[in-house]
Amino acid sequence: MSKTDVTLDLERRIFLYSRGQFGCDEVTIGPFGRERVDFITLDFKGNWRCYEIKASKNDYHSKAQITFIGNLNYYVMPGDLYEELKDEIPTHVGVLVPCGQSGLESVKKARRQAIACSETVLYASLIRSLYRTYERVRASDDEPIITSYKRKVAQLENEIHRVRGRESDARWEGRRMKTFMRRHGLIAEYESECDREDGFQ
């Protein structure tokens, strides 16, 4: 299905709004690609932002899956559509609407939350999507843009190695804690407490 002029305009505005961050459109999440985010960005403070574009009321109410997995999540939509839908939008989701010729402004602030998957998955998904865009750009022979994309991919690849190391350390600490609890006969109580924290009880 081809994109509407409204959708294309909102995509362009997100791109301009997020300059200075790592970002890419149509990012497929995970190795098998069942979820896709319209636009994802990562800033230098480690904040992941997800943007979902809604060009019409029917678009908002469609059965297409909404993948809000970032620290900060936003709908991007026309201002008049926001006025129609503002009572339906979840509390934690922010809203950006067009402003001027090419800008976006916030009319509803996003509430920060923990990312909904591992950072490694997010980094790998963003890198894969940037490679896809890089391949398109390379065909244009625009050397400055090609160099820019190469630099972004290299920076993200370095970062993913750091994150993988941090997640590996966290798994090791978890195993060490369970070993300690088991040795002192506290493992059942420890696992029960973990279940309560995760909302299983």
C-alpha cells in the first residue's frame, strides 16, 4: 500500500525533528521481524524513542500492531486528528503534531518507561535498518551521505558490543545471587519475591 501525502509529510518532519540522534524509519524489531516501528531514535544519553505515525482516524483504529517499546513513545499525527482522539490516547504515550513548514511540537508529553526488550535487540534492529537505508543511499552515489551512514553504523556497532558486555555481567550477577540463595536455603523465597515484582502474584 502506497503512503499518503500526509504520512510522507509526517515522516519528513520526524526526520528533521530528530536530527542529531541516531534514527531510522520502518525499523523491524528482532531477528524474525514480526513487529515494526515507524521511526526509532537513540540519543547520546541512551534514550530510545519510538514514533508511530497516524494520518487519519481509521489509521488510528486499525488493527495494525503498535510497537511502543522505547523509553519514550509518541504518536505523530495532524493537529485536528489529535483533538478528535486525545481522550483515547494512553497516558504514557506522547503526541507530536505539525508546526510551521517542517517542524513538530509536543501537545502531550510522553511518560518515561523501561524499554520493552533488551538493548541488544534494539541496537541490532536499528543497525540492520540503517544498513538497509545505507544500501539505498549508496545507489545514489551521494558521497557525503554515504560517509554519514557509514559513520553512524560504525558507532552503533561499537555501542552494541558494550551493551552486550553489560547484559552479560547482569546475567552473571543473577546466577551468582541464585547460587547464594540456594546455598542458604532461600531460593524459594527469592523466586517468590521475583514473581511478585514481575506482577505474577
